[in-house]
Amino acid sequence: MDSHRLPAGLRAPFEGRTWRELGYVLTGFPLSVVAFCLAVTLVSAGAGLLVTFLGIPVLAGALAVCRGFGAVERTRARGMLDLDVRAPEPARGRTGGALSWMGATLKSGASWRHLLYALLHFPWAVFSFSVAVALWAWGWSLFTYPLWQWVFPMYAGQDGLQVYGDGTHGIYLDSPFEIAVTCGVGLLFVLVGPWVLRGLVAVDRLMVSGLLGPSRLASRVTELESDRGVVVDTAAADLRRIERDLHDGAQARLVALAMDLGLAKEKLARDPLAAAVMVDEAHGEVKLALQELRDLARGIHPAVLTDRGLDAALSALAARCTVPVSVDVDLPGRPAAAIEGIAYFTVSELLQNVSKHSRARRAWVDVWRTDGRLMLQVRDDGVGGADPAGGSGLAGLAERLGAVDGVLAVDSPAGGPTTVTAELPWRA
């Protein structure tokens, strides 16, 4: 029978995850003992030597040792717990010298968090090691008791495992009923052990991620640097698109228009009728060029959005969509122009997806504000199956929203319907 059809409680003792977590607890105990002893010894020595200059390098060395153990702990957590914690920012001095490095190490919050981890993890490692070993040893030994119960009468001179003895009287687990009960108790320990182990390891996960990773400020700086890169790439892509549209569209029409007008000017004296026809054709080209410029300007930032806000701009978008769209905008005011523009182009791209891919009969656009956030939701009754992970435009849209602390959530099961919700910060 397929093992995945078994209940989770029966599968847990034999899953690879359980054995990896057990290995994490077993190997963590000796490492924690070494880290604790070194941390306490070196920090105590450094603190005692602070009356001399020697205390500073000893303390810096103690913190460096703790950071080294932290790197080992992150590697163990990555390999055994599937917990990927980024390394914290390194301690770098301004000048690159030894004194500068020592100063940076002593001022680094990450270094002191590693020291705190070495001190706090030791008592927890002792507790979790004791509980895990006791549960595992008692559980499997009692569960397999019927297989090795014969050892007692053959080599120990007693009927079975002794439960009680006072020198004159003893109670042994030797009857079939007692053996069965012992096996049942062992089975209970075996089944409960993995869940107790997961609870113990959950504390280790919190300690590793909370003390051995980068600080919140450093994580935020990294996130903002990534978002800035996305914004720069998006702006460059938009500029390339505008340049391409101008070059291939309106610019080409205007060049052709200039040539046609030049030919018409030459024929004006010799063949006025032909010149009039060419001027009429040039007039049509002017209209087409103006329409393309209007469409391009609308793609950059529509005038109706600037003048009248999201309600009117989204209604204009809905009117141009190939699918009937209902728009409901309930906002107490107007957000910042940048947020308003992102909201407009988000709905515009989602409605384009509805027109091109959804095969929907109707669509709905809802915009509202809640708890300092601007919420956008586009729904359709199409075939569904939209997936941002598939490399579609939804992935790029999610990156654009993420650059301003926005979020994109897609709910599009196969067969539909599709609901895409975007969340943006409200900045007045």
C-alpha cells in the first residue's frame, strides 16, 4: 500500500524529516557544549582583561568565535531543518586594519546576538537532547521488547525486564499480556516521539532565525536595494518601449508624411488634382499619427487620471476593454500621484490579460481603502489558470508592486473564476 495513504501519525516515525531532526538535536548537543564553554571562557577572560589593552582583542576574538559557530549552526539548519537563514552583515572596519576590525566586531549587533545564541542554546540543547534520547530509546526498546526479551532468561538469570525489586520479591515483564502492554506503551512513545521532536526543533528554528540571521534593519536595506533595482529596470524598460513605439509608429508616419507633402508641393503647379489627392492622403496620415501619439501618451500617464482621478480613469479603461467591465471605486480621497499611477497601470494590465487570455464574458474592478492600504481587485468569469510562477506578465506586475511595498495575490483555479487582488500603501 502507498505510504502516503497512511495517516500522518503512522508515517512520522519513518519519515526522513524526523530522522534529520533527530540528527540535528543529537549533533547540536556536543556543538553547543563546545560553543558555550568557549564563549563563557573567552568573554570572561576578555572582561577581566579590560583593565589592560589585552581585553579588547580577546573580546573581539570571542565574538568572532561565536560568529564562526553561528555559521556552523546556519549550515546545520539548512541541511537538516530546511531552514535557510542568510548570514548577517560582516563586521568590516573602515580602514581594514586589525584595530578597525576589532572595533567593528565589538560594535556589531550581529556579533552580540551570536554570543547570546551560544549562551541560550546550551541549556536548551541539554533539555532537548535529554528528551529526544529518552523518548527514542524507551520508545523503540519497549516497542521491540518481544524481540529481545529472551536475553533475560538466557543471560541474566531472570524471567524478563524487572519493573520492581526489593531484594526478596521482584516483578518481571514476562507474561504474554505484560509483553503486549510493554510493546503497546513503546508504540505510543514511538508515535508521539516525532511530534515532540518537532516541537523541540521549532524552538531551535526560532533561535536560529532570530539570533543568527541579519538584523531587521539590514534585511530592510537589502530589500530596498532589491526594490530599487526593480524600479530602475522597469523604468529603463518603459523608456525603451516608448522609444520603440515612437520610432516604429508616429515617427515613421511623420517621416512618410513629410515625404508625401514634399511630392505634393512639387506637383502642385503641374498637376493640382494629383497634389490635392496626396494632400488628402497626408491629412489622413496626420490623423493616424495623432491617434498613435494619444495612445502613447495615455500609456505613459493618461490626462484623465491627472485631472479626475482613478474613478474616471478606470471607467475609461473599462470602456475600451473587449469584455464588459463593472467598475466600483470607493475612496475617501486621492492617493499620491505615484501610487495612483501604479494602481491605474496595474488595473490596465490585468484588464489586458482578461481581454487576451481569460475568455471571460464579464469582469469586475473594485477599488477601496482599508487600514492605510489601497486595495484593487479584478475578477472575471473566465477559464482561470493564471499563474505568476509561469513567467507571465503577472510576475513582472508583482515585482513592480513589491518595489513600493505592494502585494499581488492571484486566485485562479483551472476552470475559473480568476480573482487578482493588489495591495498598495496609501500615501496621500
